[in-house]
Amino acid sequence: MDPAQVKAWEARCTEEQPPACRAACPLRVDVRAMAEKMKAGDFVGAYAVYATVVPFPAILSHVCDHPCEAACRRAEAGGALRIRALEQACVEEAYGTARRVIQKARKPKRIAVVGAGLAGLTSAFDLAMKGHAVTVIEADAHALETLRHAYDETILPASAIEVEIGGLAKLGVTVNCRARVTAGDGPLGLDTLVAGNDAVLLALGARPASAFAEALRLNDSGRIAVDPETRTTSRPGVFATGLHERLGTAWSPLRSITDGRRAAASIDRFLQGASLTAGRDEETGTCLYVNVTAHAPQPPVAAAQPGGAYTHAEAMAEAARCFPCRCLECVNACAYLARYGAYPKRYVREIYNNDSIVMGNRKANRMIDSCTLCGLCAELCPNDLAMGEVCLEARRSMVRRGKMPPSHHDFALRDMAFARSDEVTLARHQPGHDASAVAFFPGCALAGSSPDHVARLYAHLCGRLSGGVGLVLDCCGAPSHWSGRETLHAEVRTGLVATWERLGRPTLITACASCLRHMDDLHPDIEVRSLWPLLAEVGWPEGARAAIAGPLAIHDPCAARHDAASQDAVRKLAAGLGATVHELGGAARTTCCGFGGLVTFANPEVADAIVDRRIGESDDDYLVWCAMCRDSFARRGKRAAHLLDLAFPAADGGDPAERPDPGFSGRRDNRRRLKVRLARDLWGDDVSEPADPSRERRLIIDPAVRADMERKLILVEDVDRVVLHAETTGQKLKDPRTGRSIASARLGSLTCWVEYEVGPVGVVVHRAYGHRMTVESSS
Amino acid sequence: MTPDAATVDLVCAACDRPLEIGRVVASYMGQTFPVDLPRCPVCGFVYVSEELASGKMLKVEQALEDK
Ligand code: SF4
Ligand SMILES: [Zn+2]
């Protein structure tokens, strides 16, 4: 897989982008995580999240100017989350519960911080947490003097300040008050500090620093000149805060803390000899996609106490207003994407890693083969990321490198080979014609599901269209495409082009949305048309009426997601039959029936989850216009009728929505019989009925055993071959307790076992199973 | 991949001999390894129970396919 392409795919998924609140917070508090914990009542957990980035929770939770709230997306649905109040409630309840672990510095250094304001103390805190020895020198009588006077006791209690200063002391930070640092080499001179420490931070606040005019370069307003990015001054080893003032913004505790944090990060880099600039982009903003309209508006929770502080219960309720901001548009809509517990950005990475493994387990193989390639994710994604594209490319890469697990697609490819074999294919001009203006290409799914419809529809088309209506029974090659077999797929396409040439290059008319997509670009001169708009033009046979009275929910095939002409035609055709049809969320957002992408074979549980989820969308009978969709619904017990079931009901008057899934064996038999029936009835060929294995050997298979065989992808003809082999060679086992025979035969890459009993009327099959591994006696 | 005791009651129809546990060679994806399975002591016909086929054997097959 092309790494550049993989990167481009990854970049399209926004799910890992920060939520707007976090992006707006200069300290990057993970509000989303806090809210998720608080709404569950876990304030201790929320506090741990807060305290990992906030140096003085007791202070900041009272006085933060919460730029996060202005960014909160809840604002669009009832009002921004009261984040600051939530943080206060959290700190109030859980202060001090998170243990702070001081890192072990490889080479602990000594740092002097001049100024015990919030910026200086934040730097001291951060550097102490890094394992350095920090001394703070303050001219005033107390640390945080400005803060003590800036707020009323009801807003910021003095106790909050004391507890945080106490916390700093516990980290080993020494604060020396009433000590004014000046320039020069006196006991409190800058030169002395520089000589006695590895780094010095001047956190003087927003005030002129004429005292240091001799020692450091000052700016036009008389303050220490500071590099805005690195907080370095003109003197190596001496850093300074105070930048926020220079930027013209008002004083705020949050800005001071941010300022101090940035200076501390520079000092730490400086002490390690690392670059002060590399990889420090303070990028803000986010492109996380959030579908706000999916959330009903809800106003903020009002605090009962005067002052607006939340109680525990109020805070929980307010936290529950957090959506939380996530994209997951595709994951929420797709049973496959939801299955693996993450989202496309991660999946793309996992798939790429899987592809790059040289030795070891490729853990994502099955995940790659479990995507139906239906395109719903791209439809929903703000950036049109199509996981199907990713998975298909990965499959091709696996095939190219011989790393595709054989078991995933063997059966499907065998089935495709059968659908392309002489036994079931046909390509002829209309009886009595020697040219075909058009050729009907029903697709192997329709032929397998309801051969009668193929025959009746063909007769109808022959009656309504002039110029000769040829018939092509063949496979479009979708399985080779879905399984990533490029060579095989090209071979199928070449064969189809040859058939088309042989028939004199007719316009192909297909009943199958997948065939339409796969044959569209077969050859520059091939015109492939969908049956449905054409049928809408020529009309149903006289007097055709819907064989179902009740309301029908229409399910469009995923391959026709963007085929508006067919979607319209099908709805018109259904209306023309007098059927009452309603939508299941619209064609553009239709889902796969589970057959697409060969998921039924590679991961039946995911295929079932996908179809079951779709089934859950309405209790009404489903109306479909893809034979594969119909059989998938029928297999999972959903009443579903094909449009053709409505127009061409079975002669026996059976309920069209109850027609059973023929299964893999049944579909093969249907295709075989269709070819014989048409050859004999339409073209007058002298052909005999195909050998039906179950009739010839009179296999008696209980429906439960048959369903089990279907699930294990064992065909009736496979069982027949095993029994035939055992009965002709005598190679079999006997179970003396039951009298049953047990035999096996190697069929292609599968060893098939059958437990059976030869009875008076036929062979009763008790069970069948298979394995791919071979076992042989050593000698 | 050891068989359970119940499976060993089977008899080879061709040789009319009860199966016995013996060393056989299993192969998949170009890998071979010895296993003990019930087999006919005369003709060597090896029996694989459904439990084995859909259990341990399947796991090994899948692991080898993902190598
Ligand atoms: S829709 Fe899916 S792929 Fe697209 S951004 Fe959202 S999570 Fe990512
Ligand atoms: Zn034997």
C-alpha cells in the first residue's frame, strides 16, 4: 500500500481531533473526558484528568476565564456547558485525591525563579515536577500577592491560595519572600543567581524592569525584552515571563499560568540541551466534525445556591449535557465499523501496519475482509473517507503478496467459477433473430434466486422491445473484484467483452445494481443500462398488480446508492403495481445486505449484524430490487419481496414475501435448471434436466442439517461427491454404536466429511463438516 | 489436537479394524507437524471429528493463514 495514500486517508478522519473546548484551552484540559466521568458521578476520576494539566486546581477552578465555554458546541443546542463551574464542583469535592508523581530527572538541575506570582509559581511547579531543585525569590511579603487582592473572598477564598502554596512546598519548592533581586553581583544580584543556578527565570509580572537595564536588553516600554516563542532574554540561561502583557491582553490567572508553563518548558529544554523551538507549534483550533443537529437543545443547569456553585447532583446533570463531541458519523451507522471498537483513522493505521508486517501475525486480515464496500461511510463522512477503498486496496495488496487467507474467499470464488461455467452460462440472440439490439443480462444473483423471474421478464422484454433481445446468463465478476483478485477480475472482464462482441455489441440491460457498476467500464463502446428505467418506459405486462396489499418499506441495494434514475424508476414501477411504499431513510443512506464485499464468507457474524440491523429499521415487509438483498433478508427471517415478486407472483400463489432463501446449493440448482429450461423452451434444444445430486442419489437432508451445511459453506453436491466416493471405493468408517457411515473426500482445498446412513429410500445425511488442513498417516 | 476418547470406537469399514490413536502428519499453508489422531492401523485412514475440525484445527488453520 502506498504510504502517501494511507496518510491522505488517515488525514480525512477527524475523530482524533480535539473537541473545541480542549482546543480553546491554553492548558488543553480534557473537558470531554472530565464531563464523561462527572456525569457518571466519578468526580475523583474527573479531578485526576483536570490535575494532570492544571498546576493549581483550587485556584484556577475559581477564577479561570474559561475560553472553553465560548468554544463549546453545546452553545448551538441550548447553551454552552458551564465548564468552569463544573471544574469548581469537581475540585471542591475531590481536591488532592490525585497523587502527583515527581519525575526523576536524569541530571537534576538548580533553578532560581524570581517572582512568586502565578506565572513564576507555575514554572516552579512544572520544573519541580520534572525533578529539578527550584527556589523562588519574592520581593513581597507573600507569594501570590496580586491574586490575594484581585478577588473577593467569596470568589477566591484565601484558603484556596494557602492550600496551593502549601502543595508547592510539599513538592520541595522553596519560596523566599521579602527578597528583592537586582542587577549586579550582590547577594541577591542577578549575576550571583546566574552563577549559582543552571537557569534563572525572571517572572516579574507586567511591570517595567529598569533595575535590570544594565544586565538585560529592555524593550521600548522598559520591560525585559523576551522572545515570544521561547521566553529567552538577551542573556543566555536567563528566561522571563510577562509576555501576555506585551501582547496587549488583560491580566488573567489563566494567561499567567500559560505564560509560566511555556517558560518552564523552554527552561527544561535548555537544561537538557534540546532545541528550544523544534516541534513546539502551539496550534489551536480543531476540525473535529460534530453533528450538533443530532442533539435536542437543552438549557444549562441553574445552580440553586447563590454564587452559582453547583452541588454534586447539579454538576452531574450539567456534565450530562456534554454530547460529548465526537464525529463517529460512520461508526454509528455501520455495524462493521462499530465492531472493531475504534474509528477509521485508527483502522487505516491498523490496516497499513498489517500490510507492512514482514514476519508475525497479520491481525487485521479478517477486519480488512469484513467491509462490505458499500460506501455508506463515505456518504456520511464530512471528508468523504471511504473505508471500502482502503479495504479493497489492502485486499489487493494481500493478494499480490500471496498473503490473502485462502479460507476467506475460496468458496465465493468457486461459486463464481461455477456461475461462469458452461453448465449455467448462455449468450444467444432472441429465438428467430440473428442480431441483438439489446441483450438482457439478469446477473447470476437473480438467476440463482428466482429463475422463473428471469424467464418471464425475458419473455416480457422480447414482447416489448424490437431489434432482437439477446440473453446473457453470466457473472459480472463482482466476487473477483471484491476479493482483490485483479488478474482474475481482468480475465472475467475479457470474457464478458468477447461475449458482447460475439452477440454483435448489443446494449446490455442488467437487473442487478452490482452488475451495472462492475460492467459499466468494461469497454469504451459497451453501453450498460439498468433494467429498471427501461422497464418503467415499456411498462409492466397488462394487468400486473402488486401481490402484496400491506405497506412496504423500500430497501435500495448499496450498489445503486447513487443511481437516482433506477431508484426513481423502481418507485414508479412499484406505484404502477398499486403498492404502498415508504422510505427507510432514503436511497443515499441505504446499507448493504451483508453480501457485498463477500463479507458473508469472510465474516458471517458481521454480515449478519449488518443485515439484522437493517431489518430492525421497520416492521413492514421490505421491498427490494436486488436478488441478493432479498435472499439475505429471507435468510435472516425478514419478510421481503423483490419488485419482480410483486409483478410476477409465483404460479402456486405463495406469499411473495415468504419465498425462502434458496441457499448456495439451491442457487446453483436454480441456475442449472434455468439454462436447461430456456434452451429447451425458447430455442428448442434437445437437453435433458440437469442431474440434481440430491435426487439422483436420493440424498435425504433434514432442513436443520441443510441450514448447518449452508452456514459451513458445504454444498449438497459436495456431500454427494463424498458419499459417491465412499460407496464406490468402500473407504469409510463405521460407527458401531449408530450403524452410521463416516466418510471424507478432498474437494479442492477442503476436506469434506459426511456422516450418513444408507436407508431404504435413500441416503440420510446426518451431518457434514470440513477442514482445510490435510492429515495423513506418516507411513 | 488430541482426540477425545469417544471417537476411537470407530471401525475402518474397508479393513474391519477399530481405529487406534497413531502419529499422523497434518499440513497446511506449507507447514507440517505431527499429531496423534485416530487412524486405521492397516490402511492408515485418518479420522477428524467435527469437534476437532471446527475447534482446534480451525484455530491452527486461521493462525497459519495470518502468518
Ligand atoms: S465519518 Fe468516520 S471517517 Fe469520517 S471523520 Fe467521522 S469518524 Fe472519521
Ligand atoms: Zn483401514
